[in-house]
Amino acid sequence: MVKSSIEINKLSKNYGDSQVIKDITFKLPQEGIYGILGKNGAGKTTLLAMLMGLVTPTSGDINIFGKSLKYKKYEILKDINFQSPYVELPKKMTVLQNLYFYARLYDVKNYELVINNISSELRINELLNKNYGSLSSGQKTRVNLCKSLLNNPKLLLLDEPTASLDISTSEFIRNYIINFQKKNKSTIVITSHDLVEIELMCSYLIILNKGNIFFEGDIKSLIKKNNYRSLKEFFLKND
Amino acid sequence: MINRIFALLIRYQNIAFGSFPRLISIFYWPTVQILFWGFFTNFFMSNENFGVWSTLNIILSAVVLWDVLFRGQLGLTMSFFEELWSRNLPNLFITPLKDFEIVLSLILASFFRTLIGMTPAVFFANYFFNFHLFELGIYLIFLFFNLIIVGWAVGFIVSGLVLRYGHAFEELAWAIIFIILPFSCVYYPLDTLPETLQVLAQMLPTVHIFESMRLLLIENIIHSKDVITILILNIFYTSISILFFLKMIKVARNRGLLFNQGE
């Protein structure tokens, strides 16, 4: 039996009268890159936030690596990390100070060596002594990604990982994430509006629509079964 | 031109009247100033024979100690606000950092900021004005700690309100302790206040702290009853404020506010 990385059971989230996640149930296997897609307001961010314990579900259960997020939250959070272009690091600290700060929060052993290795791999060495606030959006994205890898997460949640990056850097980051996943046998969940990126990186897809699961399954079979040429075509025809 | 000026006036009206804390801030400053200086003048008029230097020494001691409270509160709220301003809350709350660890870190940050901030002020007051705060002896440490604890209590309430209701409440960080200033009897004794206000004021630990300070400086005594009252009130208010702050974190998680805070 394939072990699940994420197991969601009848999960709902209400904000007042508005139900943004509606009684959804799904499982994601361990090891792999999975995509969560949906239009603005579909519930992607809320779902990600609930997976990280940032938002408390109204009802339902979240199990991550077989542990209940409700009861074993801090144990689970040691093995999770997250990156989003919409969430920043303290601006008045240098990149290195920020990375040291987060490495300590995650209790990373030999963190100087770890930071040195990841920052070399992500080519951000020359940014380490700069103030985070002075970086461009693209540089911030790479630094945020570096932060998200500090604890060698078993589950990595990426919100638009290549937003604000130029084509070559996007390509570099995509390949880096794919290699990271293979090397560490981790589970990566990506939300993105870049359908090409999702098609390139993910094997499995969950599409949310107004808080419901509209589609769940293999990307190739979704495209092949319906005779679409790409994921983009699927989205345009089902808009 | 008129249209453009009118547009700006509407914009300023929206800012001022668009949020309750900002609206309150328009009214409370003049009221607080009048109350404070009114009570202060009453005290001076009724104590004309009290030595000027003794009075100034008491006032200077009160200024320094009041600033301990202010620095304590600002040290806590500003440390927390830094996370809000830098849109860093989601990153922070997805680490294994527990809520009570945030509380302890804020308290320690505030303590060290206050200590660092107050050291030069006390030194200059001693050097230039021959002012001897240390005459308060061991009780100075007691008063210092209790004032900084009042600062933490206020700080946790303000931080909780900002987390829950947003940046409109940030103004409270600067203003809230000036609301309690006239009733805290910092620069004048409790009996300067009208009788009804005296009853209410006694619920504030600051009143007992500054009454004790004056008693120490004038008569070199301190009542154990005051010490106990200060401790009980501080334990009560600080516990309530920390529970309130923790509750606001929980509410923020329920309402998805941790993801949407920022400049």
C-alpha cells in the first residue's frame, strides 16, 4: 500500500457565511510533485494555509505523514516548509541574518554549512550580505526558496515558485526543485497560474473550483482522455 | 483646483472617520491633556509650601519611571509590529515556534530594549541634574520591574488588537498609555483626583506604584499593603493580557488573518 503524504478528509472552511472550502477529501502519495490549480478565489491559498496550520479548518481532518495536524502540529511543522512571493522575510535584516534566524527556528544542525550549500546551489551567495528589503522581486523569490529548504522539508509547499523570475532563472529554479525532490524523496505541492510550469513539473493534479474538487488525477490522462493539446486548452474550454 | 482639494479632503475624512481607533484619537488627546494638566495644577496650588527642589526631584523620578512603562510597552509592541510590517507572520507561524515562545521572546526583547534605552537617560539625569533615582534603593528594582510588567500587559493587549482588527489599531501603541496617564497619578498624589475617579484609579497598578515612589522619596517608607496590591494587580492584568493575546492568535488562525497581514 502506498503511504500518503497528505490525507484530507471532509475538510471545510467557512469565513462567516462564505464557504471557501467545501467538504473536500483527497490523498496525495509520498514522494512526488503535485499541483493545485484553480481560478482566483477557488480556495487554493486557504487550502495551503490549512495544510501549514496557519488557518484552522471549520471541520474535517488533515493528516500529514500519518499524523493529525490538529494534535501533532509542532511535530509536523518541523518537516514542512513554504515559499510564496506574497510572504516576505524581515526587510531590515540581511539575507544571511534572515537565513540564520529561520535555521535556528527550525533547529537546523550545522546551519552555517547548510546555508552555505543551499545558497551556492541557488546562486544567491552574492546577496547574503545585502538587506532583504533592497532585493528585487526575483532575488527575493530565490532567497525565500532558500529559506524554505533550510530544514530539508519532507513536505514543501510552493506558491507560484517562479513568479517574478526571468525565463532562464525560472528554468533554473524548476530544474532545481525537480532535482531536490528526486534527491530528497520529498513531497512538493505547487500552486501556480502558470499552466506550462504545472505541466512540466507535476505528475498529479488537483483542480479546485469554488471550494470543490473539480478534477483530481494524472495530468497526462486528463489531457489525453479529453483530446486536449495542453492543460491550458483544458482550462480555457472549462472556464 | 476646488475639485482636487475637495477630493483630498474626502480622502482625509475617510482616513480619519473610517476607523474607530483613528476617530477616538482625534478626541482623546485634547481631553487627556486638559485632564492631566488640570490635576497637576491642582496639586501645585494646594502644595505651595512644599519645597520646589523636593517637588522637582519627585517629578523627575516619576518622569524616568513612567518612561520605563512606556519603553516596556513600546519594546513589546514594536517587536511584534516588525513581523507584521515585514509581512513575515506566515513564515513565522509555520515554524515549530509555539505561541507561548512568542510571548516569552517578546517579553525578553522588551526587557532588554527598556534596559538599554533607560541606562543613558538615568546616567544623564544623575550627571546633569544631581538627581538620585537610586535613593529609592532596592525598591527601585521592585518599581522598575512592576512598571515594565504594566508595559507588557498594555503591549499584549495592543498587539492582540492589531492582530485581530488590523493596522488601524497601531495608533494605540503610541497613545494608549497616555489615556491612563491622568488616572495613574504619576506626577501628583491620588487625592488630587475627584473622589469617584480615585476609586477607579485604584484599580490601576500604576497608581500604587507612583504613590509608593512618592512615599519612599518623601518619608523613606513603603507599605507592605501597597507592595502586595501592586503584585496582585500586575499578576491579574498581565495574565489577562497574555491570555487575550493568545486568544487573538487563535482568532487570527480561525479568520485567516495570519496570511493577510502586511504594510
